[in-house]
Amino acid sequence: MANSKLSAFFSLLLVFVSGAVVGVFGDRAYNQSLSSPVRPPEKKQDPEDLKQQLIAEMTKELHLDEQQVLQLRKIYDRTRERFDAINKQRNAEGRAIWDEQTAAIKALLRPDQESLYEALRARKDAERKARRKGAPPNQKKD
């Protein structure tokens, strides 16, 4: 009788443990299927390389002659110049907005706060430059 009770106890224990193991693995598989796969950040392609690839592809697929290839290069060059001009204008306008914001913030600060604000701006600028280079930002040391 004692043997059958012990056998029943171990059977129940085995069922419980196997259910827990299946639950853990099932939860992990479910959560991994929900999350998107992590892809490395895409490298920004050089515009000149991209232009060469597009011209090569179009030359091959469309059977372009030399005159058409020259015209296509001019079209891509004009388009690039126009986008560059738009980007320069947008950057200049954005810079003016940031400068107005900085002046407005400085106008509301007391004289003792201005140096603190400049230090904060310098730190944020350094962090932004580090992020662009891919380096971790400087940690604040207490």
C-alpha cells in the first residue's frame, strides 16, 4: 500500500515538473515569435555607388545605348543636385529655428543659470556626436 502511494506521488510530481518545463519552453517560443527579428542597421549607401548600380541595371535591362547612358547620368546628376539644394535649405532653416530656441531659452534664464545651460548644451552635443559615430554616450559619474 505504501509503495502504491509513493508511486502515485512520484507520478504526480513527474506530471507537474514536465508541465512546468513545457510551459517555460512554450512561453519562450511564443514570445520569440512575437518579437521582430533583430536586423543590423542598414549602412547608408554612397550616392555615387547607387547611381552606378542603377545605371548598370538599366543599361542591362533596357539595352541602353551610349547616348542614353550619358543622358541618364545627367538626369541622375541633376536630381542629386536638386536634392542637395533642398537639403541645404532645410538644414539652414532648421538651424535658424534651433538658434531662435536657444536665444529664447537664454532670455528666460538668470545669469547664474546661463553657464549651467551652456554646459548642458555642450554635454548634449558631445553625446549626439558620439551616437552618430556609434560610440556609447559618456556616463555621468557621481
